[in-house]
Amino acid sequence: MAPTCTEPHPDRELSSCPLTPPSTASTPRPIVVSGPSGAGKSTLLKRLFDAYPDRFGFSVSHTTRSPRAGEQDGKDYIFVTREAFQKLIDENGFIEHAQFGSNLYGTSVQAVKNVAEKGRTCILDIEMEGVKQVKKTDLNARYLFLQPPSVEILEKRLRGRGTDKEEAILQRLAQAEKEIEFSKTPGVHDQIIVNDDLEKAWQEFKAFCVSDGQ
Ligand SMILES: Nc1nc2c(ncn2[C@@H]2O[C@H](COP(=O)(O)OP(=O)(O)O)[C@@H](O)[C@H]2O)c(=O)[nH]1
Ligand SMILES: Nc1ncnc2c1ncn2[C@@H]1O[C@H](COP(=O)(O)OP(=O)(O)O)[C@@H](O)[C@H]1O
């Protein structure tokens, strides 16, 4: 569950409630990117950070999953044990957290704060239970859903990526159906982009991210 405001942890540097720095004119509204695993979130986010290195900042999540080849601790994720993850839950250190497959993932208060302090637009790449929790906070985010052209194409891309074992691929495909179903909830996302042609998706993705959402 998302932390409540009733018992702020003493180590938290934020003064009290709200849990997260409110978005003001000086701190742009965060962007929550969600969509099935394999939809192309990382691909488009990499393009965004390469194109605008000073404008956007990634909210580096905690996860209990093992690093993949090429993933860097502290950059792609903060890779932790279940015990360390649970400790941060107990300390009320997460804005949101959820289980995905057999692993835990969460956005820490500190992760969002680190980006806000630089005056950059914070980008969160999270699954749907996290989206629901963020919606209950005062983060005032904008929500973008990245949709695969079809579940069949998603499966091909997940297999083609070659990062996951068969069991993890099947879990991701089952979860994809739920993510797509949830995305049909009226008003839940500000924009849905179908990632069919990558160049077209990139243009739409970029346009959403650089617009201020006002
Ligand atoms: N709720 C939540 N989901 C996250 C977080 N970080 C990553 N995820 C989601 O966890 C799912 C699995 O991520 P990952 O293991 O990196 O696999 P990939 O998305 O297939 O590359 C994806 O849907 C991510 O968006 C987080 O901090 N909170
Ligand atoms: N439009 C596209 N057409 C074909 N392949 C794509 C497209 N977008 C992404 N991919 C490929 O699909 C795989 C999954 O993309 P990825 O960005 O890792 O997804 P996610 O971060 O959402 O899990 C990667 O191998 C990526 O290169």
C-alpha cells in the first residue's frame, strides 16, 4: 500500500505531509509512463534522455529483481534484497510499491526528490498498481500509457529482447492483458500511444513529454 501521512518517518527530510514535493511553477509536473513489459518504455525513455539530457530526470526505482546484462545499479534501478526493500517499506520510504511477477518494485520518496531538486521533469516508469497508488498522492503527475500493437507482437518483442526466461515472459504476457484492460478505464491516462512504428511513437512520445500539460 502507499504510505499514508499519519506517521511520517523521522529521517524523511520533507517537512511533513504532503509525501512528495508538490509540483509548482519551479518543479514541473512528473510524467508517469506505464504499459506492458515489452511495450517499448525503456527504448523511448532512452531516446528522451539522450535528446534532452538536462530537461528530464529518471526516478530510479528500487527492485528485488536481479540486474540484467548492462544494467547499472543506481542508474537503471537500485537493486536490493527483499529484506532491504521491506525495511524501506517499514520506514515509510516509498511513494508507491508493488509486486510484479516474483519481484518487488517501488518508487522511493528520495528518488522523486532527487530529480525535483535539479528542477527537472521527473519520469516514472511503473506498472499499473503503482499508477493507482501515485494517483492517490499529491504528485500531480501526467499519465502516459504505451500500448503494443497487439499481444502477439508484444510476445515477439519480449522474446526478441532475450532478457527474460520463459516463466518471466509468460508472467509478463499475463500481466500485459491486465495492464491493457486497466488502460481502458476512462480518464486514467492523459494519452495512449500505440508503439507500432517506432519513429511515429517517438514523435508522439516526445511531443507529450515536452508539452507542459497545462
Ligand atoms: N509499481 C512499480 N512498478 C515499477 C517500478 N519500477 C519498474 N516498474 C515496473 O515493473 C515492471 C517490470 O520491470 P522490469 O523488470 O524492468 O521489466 P521490463 O519492463 O520488461 O524491462 C514494468 O512494468 C515496470 O514499469 C516501480 O518503482 N514501481
Ligand atoms: N516500435 C518497435 N518496433 C519493433 N521493436 C520494438 C519497438 N519498440 C521497442 N521494440 C523492441 O521491443 C523490445 C522491448 O522494448 P523495451 O523498450 O525493452 O520495453 P519495456 O521497457 O516497455 O519493457 C526491445 O527489444 C525493443 O528493442
